[in-house]
Amino acid sequence: MATVKGFFRDAWLELQRVIWPTQENVVKLTGFVVAVVVVVGLFMFLWSSVLSVFTRHLF
């Protein structure tokens, strides 16, 4: 039981040393990630559409 208690104590001490991002940073980075996902998704959709047009004639 002492090892479990020591684990949680050490985990709590480690969490207190973390430099947490501000809400502004979280919002900006989340927006960036969403934008990148949308752009990559559109690229993959367009590339898939172009390739399907060319491969339709092969099969």
C-alpha cells in the first residue's frame, strides 16, 4: 500500500511542475489542427477522385 501511496504522491508532485498552456494557446492550436485536418482531407478527396477517373478506364 505504501508503494501505491508513493506513486500518487510522486505523480502529484510531477503534475505541479508541468507548465500548462494558456486557454488562448489551446484555442489557437486546436483551430490550427482542425484546419490542417480539413486541408489534408480535401487533398485526399481530390486526389482520390482524380485517380478514380484514371483507373476507371483500366478496370
